[in-house]
Amino acid sequence: MVKVKMNVQTSYRGDLLRAGKIYEVEEETAKRWIASQLAEKACDE
């Protein structure tokens, strides 16, 4: 699982993911979203 910060609002597995918030998603999904600029990798703090 990878933490990403969303750049857009989207629905993922029945949940609403809002822009600007950090969510944990599967690694393959995170790679696709980062490549298409729907999200950016969140810093682990």
C-alpha cells in the first residue's frame, strides 16, 4: 500500500476520495494515478 495525495476528486472502490487529502491505495493503482497526475506520492511523516 502507498500513501498518495489526491489532485482531483474521484471514486475508488465505492469510496469518495477528495482532492487535497491523503489516502492509502494499492501500489499499482498509485503508480497509474501518479503517472496520469491524478495524485502525487505523499511524504511519510
